[in-house]
Amino acid sequence: MTKIASHRGGAILWPENSLPAFRNALALPAEQLELDVHLSAEGAVVVIHDATLDRTTDASGPVRARSLAALRAIRLKGTGGAGLPTLAEAAALTREAGKILRLELKADGAGRPYPGIVPACLAVLDAAAMRERTVLMSFESRTLAEAAAATREKGLARLVFLLGEKPWRGMGPEGAIALCGACRAEELGLPIGELDAASVGVLRAAGLGVSAWGCNDEATIRQGLKLGLDVIATDDPPLALHLRG
């Protein structure tokens, strides 16, 4: 059965990557909660999609330029006063709900992997007893390779390499399979519009799981379900649950 991940907590329905969104999403029977993390100035792990504060908060500038205390004083738009969550808060909520955490490690504003983000996230997950119930994802192959090496003895639920449409179209399934092997990713995540039965078949034959994001309306959700993907990430988890039946 294709599992459903509430993307950024269900961004169509609730303010993305906020504690109110996470609580609402975790009350649903969707199996996974998806979110994104960046690092503060001192290396604390905070939940936000963009490398900058401008789009989703009442502040501006790079996330990395502010301390955790300063970030905690910032309010998320549309929440009525909620602040930026920490990974520790999101992990605790996910553990209490008995769900899987689908965690994307983002790059900084220049597209560079954050030094230290892998051990920082693992420390938070271990403190919450959530390492083995966390799917770790990244567009950065170096980040995934570092995570694979760091979790050799005590693993995560899965490592997922994310690939955008342009590199996917450039390298094709064979190139993506080779890159997943190099960074020890066990699953490939792609935009739903890039997947068809043939490509899914090739990826599965290579032993990879296959997932998609952008499954946000009836057509794209049905496509993900029809393809039998491992996971679809959706901004509208109630709709996906309804269509899955």
C-alpha cells in the first residue's frame, strides 16, 4: 500500500511547517509527517522550508544568520502567533502520535550543505528515540553519504535521495540508480510529473524504493497511487486518504 506523507504538515490546509499544522496532520491516519530543517547560527536544528525567513515569517534574512533564541521570537504567518518549531518539538509530536518522521535536510542559501547538520539531526532524533522511525532525505548526495556512514551501526528507517526534474531528465534512471548507489540511498524521490510505469519499473528492478512529491490534487494523487509508489508526499493529506480509501 502506498503510504501518505503530510507534506510540510499539509501546506494547502494549514500554515506550512508549523506546530498547528503538525498537530492537525498527525491526528489523521496518514503514516508519515514530512518537514524540512535548517541550522541556526549556533547549529540548532529548526523547522522551516526556505533558507530565508521572508516568505513564511514576519522577519527577513537568512535563517543561518540568527541564533535559536532570535528565531524563536519570530512568528509564522497565518498561525496567530506560533513560532518556528525546532526539530526536537516536531520529533516529540511524531513519536507521541506513533508516526514516521520524513525529514528533509536542506542546504543553505547558496545551495551548500550545512556543515554539521547530519550529527545535529541525529543527536535530536536519538534524544527523542526517533532515529529508527525517521526517513532522512536530501537533494545533496554528500549529505546522504555522510548520514549513511554515521548510521552504519544504528540505522534510520530509510535514506532517500531527492532529484529535481532537470537532473532527472539529464541522467535518466540509470544515472539516478548509480548516484543512489554511490550515496547509499535506498529510495529515490522525484516530482510526480516525472514518473511513469516504465521508470518506476526500472528503479524497482535496481532495488530502489520510489516516492514522489507534488501529489496535491486528485489527478496527481491518483497517479501516485496507480503507480504503486512507496510514498506520496501531499499538501492535502485528507484528500489523499479519501482517494486511497
